[in-house]
Amino acid sequence: MNALMREWQRFTPAERIGRWAAYFIIVLALIWALRGIEIIPEFLADAPEQMLDLLARMWPPHLGHYHPAVHEALVETLHIASLGTLFSFIFAVPLALMAARNICPYAWLNTLAQLALVTSRSVNSLVWALIFVAIFGPGAAAGTFAIAFRSIGFVGKLLAEALEEISPGPQEALRATGAPDSHVILKGVWPQISPAFWGVALFRWDINIRESAVLGLVGAGGIGVVLDDAINFFQWDRVATILLAILGIVILAEILVTKLRARLI
Amino acid sequence: MTVSGLRLRAFPPNWGARTAFVALAVYAAYAFAQLDITAGRLAVGMGEAGRFLGRMWPPNFTRWELLLEGLLESLQIAVIASALGILLALPLGLMAARNLAPWPLALVTRGFIAFCRSLHYVIVAILFVKAIGFGALAGVAALTIASMGFIAKLFAEAIEEISMKQVEAIRATGAGLGAVLIYGVLPQVASRFVGFSLYQLDSNLRNSTLVGIVGAGGIGGTLFAAFKRFDYDFVAAILLAIIALIFVAEVISSRIRALLR
């Protein structure tokens, strides 16, 4: 009788302690952050009123500002994003081939390539933009390089992962016919990763469109420069126009990428 | 019967792909011309890069107190923004799931989520800085909006993939909406939700080191100021510290993810 009345529990005692410890750490981190952060109470109380004021100044957007300055900046942003994405592949493809353990047999080269990819990913595109503005001076060149250098790590990592998952069969078959390495890559490896390749390229291009819109804030060209100027001059109806333009291009890019991906993959 | 007249090819040429590659090459040449990137400029840039790297070395850690203060503020921004974003994403994700919410509600919520996601967090940060003043509060607000949009979208997609059998079973017992959500829906998506939240905490940490560039608190402000003062050895120190912080966070979150699996 007693056996039937046994109480069932979902977790073992160790699991329960672990869960409580996790909750405790989360709460502790939150309390630490809330106590440490410097928030001025007047600003917080004032925030809703100020937000409404800002929105009222932005409305209605002055669409007359769109042509020609905003339009030209928007086209420049598109060029920065597209060219940066293309440019990143020049470095990302060799690095991915070097990082994939089944393609490149040298362990030291794998590690070196992985290190290069991690470095590229750890530095944000805005920071890359600051660096390239210091090197090339303000302008679209700095933006293009910033986008490219940030993308290398992302594209390279995903390509290397795709490469490591391919089946070795076709490569071995080609090697058995005496084909040189370049043929093995082109006909044994490439057909297996080309869907992943185009998918990664489109995905990164979509991200880069969003990112290149803000590079102008540090002087690296594109629509961010126009946005920064408009904000500094308090031309809020112009700011609204620019934000609408960015929103439009981002949504268009996302639709285009979704359509293309459905056709390619 | 011979096939000598026919050229047999093992691999027929893929004209679609070839045209695409040529088109991309032509576009690249056109865009280079449009953006005025020339070989001469690149050569000058290479020289400048050498000088720049020379001035960055060795990294200057003498003002480590300023550096530590900035890093801690970034960490605090990331923690608060993640917590707020996760809390807000929970109801939004439920409202956006088309298999649970009535369609007009799902449509409106989806529109709102898409709007939150389409503006870059730095732009949102600028607007908050203008509206509520300089400081960490603007950074927290901007990153909260971004986290909310990201988690709510993935959470809604996860809910749309759940099995409806359990939901129907709970409904059949006469349970109310709250009980259906707690016993029918959430157990199916809880582990994925934790995964999204962890990922977002990780990316908030990266982003919080950056919002300072537009005055929204954290180490980014220190970094931008050092750049403006051409204080490149301090820039190198800050960059190294940021990379180390992100690297440590990535290691910790991958450990936790392995533990959860």
C-alpha cells in the first residue's frame, strides 16, 4: 500500500539544487547590475514625455528631403554592403578551406585560420569602421573594408562548418581517377557546399545592409552620415525621412533574400 | 554505332552559375568606381595602416581603472537589457504565434516585432539618447528593444512548431488559458527559449560594448573618446579588453549550452 502512495518527483535532488543555484545566480546578477548602473531618476521620470515630444517633432516626415541627398546616400549604402560582402569572400573562402579539418590536413594551419576567423568576428563592424577611418580617412572606402573584415569571420566560420559536414565519397572517387587537387575541390567539394555557400552569402548580405546603414555615424560613408548630420542639426522631419528610407531598404532586402533563397536552395 | 560525333562531358556546364559570377564581377568593378576606391588610395592606406599599428603597440594599460569601469557598465547594461527583453518577449511571442493567438492579434504583434527588428540597435540608441539623455539608461532601452524583437520572433516560430495534441489534451480537461499555456505550451518550448535567451545575452554583451559610441553608456564611449584623441595605444588596450571579455563570455555560454543538452 505504501508503495502506491509514493510521491513522484520530476528532478533528482542534485538537479533541483542546480536549478535553484542557477535562479539564484540570475537574480544576484540582476541585483548587482541594477544597483551598480548609473540611472538618473529625473531622466527616467521624464522619459515618456521626451519620447512623445521627439515623435511629435518627427511627424510628419518631410519627404521632400529624400531627393537627391538621401537617395544618393542610400545607393552608396547599398554599394558598401554589396561590395563589402563580395570582398569578404576573397579572404573568407581560402580561410574556410584552411580551417576545415577534412580539406586541409595540417593542424597548425587549421588553428591559424580559426584564430583569424575568431579575431574578425570579435571586433564589431562599427569598431572596424573606426579603425579603417583612421587608415583610409572618412568615406565609403573605410565602410566597405569595415563590412568586409567583419564578414570574413562570419562567412568563413559557416563555410568551414559546411565543408566539414560534406561526404568524402565524391572526393575519393575523383582522387582515384588521378584528378589534381583543384579538380577535386571544384567537382568533388563545390557541388556539395554550393547551396550552403549561396545561403551564407545572401544571409550575410542581408545583415550587411542593416550594418552599413550605421557606419556613417563614425564617418565611414553611406546613409549614416546624412542621418548624423540631420540629428546634429535637429532636423527631425528629415531624420524621420531617413529612418523610413532605411526601414524600406531593410524590408526590401529581406523580401529579396527570402525569394532568392527559395529559388536557389 | 559510335558516339565519336558527340562530345561526352562528365559535367555539363552550369551557365546559370557562370552568368551569376560574371555579373558579380562586373558589378564589383562598377561599385569600386562609384565609391572611388582606387589602387593608389589602397596603397596609401597600406602605409597608413603600418603607421597606425605602430602607434597602437604597445597597448597602454595605465588607465585600467577607467577601462574596468567602462567594461562593468557594459556588463550591467547587457544584463538588465537581456532580463527586460526576455520578460517582454514572453507575452509577445505567445501573441505572435499563429496557432495560439487569433489571427488579427498575431498579425499586429508580428508587425510590431518586425518593426523592432528592422532598425539597427545603434540607431535606436541614438534616438533614445536624444529623447532621454546621455547615459546607460539609453543603452538599456535600445538593447531591450533589440532583444525583445529577436527573442519574440524566434519564440513565436518555436511555438508554431509545437505539437497541438498536448494543448488539446489540456483544453479537454476544461483548463483555462493560463493552465493551457503553463502545462501544454511552455514545457514544449522552454528549452529552446532558454537557448535563445542565452544567445541574446551573449550578443547583448557584444552590443553593449558599442552603444557608448553614440553616448549610450558603457566602454564604447571610452573607446570613441580615445579614437578622437588619437590615443591609439589606449585604443589597443580597450580593444584587447573587449575581445577578452567577449571570448570569456563565449566560452561560458558554450559550456552552459553543453550542460543543458
